[in-house]
Amino acid sequence: MFWKKNGLIITENEDSYGATYFTSPVLEKNYFALNEIMDRIGKK
């Protein structure tokens, strides 16, 4: 999974059914930059 491999999401129970994923502190800190990039390449 791209997002997990690159440290953008985290989970404590990846192998269990119904695992819950959260944004990582890195993504939260840079969320504005990510949205700006996504807008420039035309993805939402």
C-alpha cells in the first residue's frame, strides 16, 4: 500500500479484519502541501 509504505498513514492492527488507519503526524504536518500538489496534478 503506497500510503503506508511512504509513512503517510499508520495502523496498529494491519493484519486484523477491519483494521483502522489514521493519518500519520508527517501527513498531518504537510497536509496543506499535499492538497496543493493534488490540485496541481488534477486529483482529488
